[in-house]
Amino acid sequence: MDDERLVELFVQRSEEAVALSEQRYGPRCLRVAENILGNRQDAEECVSDALLAAWNAIPPARPARLGAYLARIARN
């Protein structure tokens, strides 16, 4: 599934958007968070927080590159 379709699922408030985003981009976000935090459990919680933040931000945000958007949230 492409990013445009995933963002559309977020806009429609479909919980499937979170599950599919975690499946597709979770490992990348986990690596980003784990490199910063140095702890796997904290990194997993950070990824969950990033997905929740995306859920709350989309809409009105409509990121063109969802993976980069999620990684930025996880990094912050």
C-alpha cells in the first residue's frame, strides 16, 4: 500500500491505518528511536507514541512521505 492510501486511511479515521503504518514503517522508526535512546523498550514506546501523534495530526496534516513523517516524529 502506498503512502497516499495510508494517509487517506488516517483521514478516514480507520484504525487499519495505524496497524498498516506500524507494519510498514515500524522497524524504521524503531531503529531511529533505539539509536537515540539506546534501550529497546523505550524505543518501542516511542514508536507507539509516534503512531499516536500521527493519528492525532492527520488530518489536517497530509504528509507526502509518511515514512519520513513518522521517523521525524519518532526522532523528536
